[in-house]
Amino acid sequence: MVRFPQVIRYKTVTQGEAYQNADGDWVAGDIVETEVSAECRIEPNGKGDRTPNQDGVLVEYGFTVYMPGDVVAIPFGQYVEVFEGLNIVAKGECKRFHRFQRNCQAWV
């Protein structure tokens, strides 16, 4: 039995710092798009449970994502997709992320 049969993926977009070119004109920094992925396991929220988001408001979520403890934190509100092979099995907005001692969880 595989502990983490799925993969969660999301993209981050950051803009580099502005700089001056050789003519002394200010130029906007480059936009960098990075794809982040991690192995995971999902469980659907079949009971309609709710979890507090970062503002403390209880929100309903579609599924819980379980991941190893060394993954990069998923930002609040980040759109994520969960794949099993080439198929998308779940997608949505990250409503909460929590790092436990040995694993991480996200509520989407």
C-alpha cells in the first residue's frame, strides 16, 4: 500500500525587484512562475465538517490533504490541483494549512 498515492500541485508567481538599466531607466523585475508539487493523500469531507481559516472563521472544505512534514507551506487562498497519475482528482482553494510534528495537512 502506498502512503501518498496522489500529487498536489500549484503555481506561484513572483515579481523580481525593479532595477536600473544602462540608460538609468527603471525597469520592472522579471516575473517568475514556479510550479510546486508534493506527494499526498486526500480524503473527501463526507460529513460537511468545517475548519477555522486564518481569520478564525469556520469554513466548509471539500477534502483534507495529508502530506509529509517537509513540504513547502501552501499559502491561504492558493488554488491547488491534486493528481492521481495524469487525472485531476480534486481541485480548489486552500482554506487552511497546518504543519504538525511529523506531517502536514491542508484543507481545500
